[in-house]
Amino acid sequence: MGSRAAMPAKASDSTAAGPAGADAAGSGAGSGGAAGGSRPAAPLAAGRQLLFLREEELRLAQDLLYFGYREFTAGADALLAELDMGRAHHRVLHFVGRRPGITVGELLAILGITKQSLGRVLTPLIAQGYVTQAPGRSDRRQRLLTLTEKGAALERRLFERQRETIVRAYREAGPAAVEGFRRVMRGLMGPEARAQLDRLEAPSPAGTAPPAAATTARR
């Protein structure tokens, strides 16, 4: 677990009074009322807004991240195990699927691993027909990665295993809480990770991905 999340809060934060549960509801800016029809949260009194920075609340955040991620990955992990794969393979399939034609260098930056580590995962995915690579159009030294039909089908199966977990959680929490979740997750990222996410979410530049015919031919 990250050490920063467990650092003690400032003394001024820990001396504020009030139950932790009330603060969790209040800090959501009334998300419960927007999602589930419950009464809107009452405005927080001055001095209570920082209760969520107490150490016990930050440790709860660690617990939530751990158990949430465990449930989120469980279904996909079971499918990967059947194929003698692991989460590293899933990450490659996910990001190549999200950004067809992604370069090896871009994938390395997203995953934050070495070329050797990526090679141990990417080489068998290519050999088994899940991923194809093609030289770049403007720079032939680049390697552009794209999922084959087989790879896209596997990535879809993995996504479906995790989709229901996310859908259930989003429906229970409601739109205001979902927006808060996104803000918290972005807040956990450093500037480089945020920039990578923004690039990943941006539309692909025209003509960067290999043609489908070429992809099929190289499978």
C-alpha cells in the first residue's frame, strides 16, 4: 500500500469533532440525495470539513482501495488463469485495445515498466495471435501495436467480467458519487499519469493505426 495515504493528518484536522460517517456523507456534496432519493446532506459546520483527512479515514481509504480492487479483478483473474496468463497480459490487452496503433514506447510509458518486462508479456501475446505489430508510417523504427480479432475477443471477455462490477457500483452510488470518484482517482495520480490518461482518452489522430487489412494479414 502507498505510504503517503497513511501519513497522520495535521493536528487541526484531528481535533475537529463529529462522527466519521456524517463527514463521509457530507463530503459527497449531497450525492446520496441525488442518487438514491434520500434527504440531501445538511451543510457541514465550520471546522468539520477536514475530518476526512484524519488518519483513521485515510486508512479506511486504503482498505477501500484494496478490497474494491480485489473484487474488481477477481472475475478477470479467473479467466486469465485458465489461459495461463496474468494481470500483466490483461494490462497490455487493455491499453492496446484502448489505443489501437499505440507505439511500444507509449505503452512502456503507460505501464511504467522496462522493455525487458514488457517483452516477457508482449512476445507470447504476439506469438499466440492476440496482438500484431507493424512498423510506423513516418518512422519505420516504431512498432505499432494492435489487437487481432482473437485479441479483441479476449479483451472483450475480460472487460465483461469487470463491467458488471463497475455497473453495479455506479448504479448503487449514483451520478454525483461517480463524479466524486473520478475526481478522487485523478487526485491520486501525479501530473505525468494525468497527462497519459488525457492522451489515452483523446481521439486517435487520423491515420495512426495500422489498416485492418494489414492487421489481419500479419496475424
